[in-house]
Amino acid sequence: MILPIVGYGSKVLREQTKEIDKDYQGLEELIKNMFDTMYSANGVGLAAPQIDLSIRLFVVDADPFKETYPEGEGFKKVFINPQILETKGEIWSDFQEGCLSLPDIHEQVARPSIIVMRYFDENFVEHTEEFDGIRARVIQHEYDHLEGKVFTDRLSPLRRTLLKRKLSDIASGKVIADYKMKRPATKRK
């Protein structure tokens, strides 16, 4: 099932997410729906807050980057209750990020090139792995959503000021996307 994606301005995108356990109701179907939604919107990652769920879950598939970044080929994963344990390596700053919750905004974002993360997969098997390059970047972008952040939070104050009108338009629902979006909810039940 294709789910609507919440836009910038929704309170859920600013919340600290909660961990889930292996008995989370409908987890297998939710993961399938998240991949379906991500692919339908031509994304490479989707975090639960982007579909209005404040839980620690995201999915990624970096295969669309394989031409430029070979390490992205076949990199399709589910991350449950992830925790970044370490960041290291060079800062990679010459990459434009976009976000399904912020349509039509693309900006250069600086991120560490290597991360070490502990997480559970879709079978609730625990892993601790090191990721680099495009894999680390995609993971960090989605991980930010679980921490109540969006990629524009990592921009300079001047860049954020220059984007203020576009962000305001998204928050007020004045945005056209090639996928189903949910008007930002500023209050949570």
C-alpha cells in the first residue's frame, strides 16, 4: 500500500521517536508499505516519521546511486531502533540532498563519510556495522528523521533564511509533488 508522506511543518518530523519491539503490530506489512511508498515517490530512503509514525524505523535502497557510487548497488536494508555509535572519516560536503518531506528543495549538506551503527533488521537480528560513502550518507539522512531533524537543519543560518519561503509553502500545504502528500499536522493527538 502506498502511504501519504507528511510534509515539512508536521510536528511528527520534530519528535524524538520511540523504540519498538519484535511484537510491534503489523511490522512486516508496515515495512513492505514503506518500501512501496519510497519506490512510488522515487526515494532512496524513508523514515517512519515521514509516514506519520513516531517510531525508530527506516528503510533504504541506495541502488539508484550505483552508477556514480558503486557501493550503493544492492544496498537495500531495514533499520529498526538504530543507534549511531561513531562517526569518522573525512567530512563529505559536496553532495546535494533532497527529502520526500521537503519536495523541490535540494541543498549541499556536510556529513561524516563513515559511521558505525547498531540496529536490528526486519527479523530483529542485532547488527553492529560500519558504513561508508553513499551508504553512510543515506543512513544519516534517515537517522536524522528519527532524531526529529530534517536536512535543512544542517544548513547555515543564511541558507535556511533563503529557504524560509519555500519551507513555509510546504508547511502550509502549498506544494505540488509527484506523490501523495499529507498536509502537515502541527498538533499531535
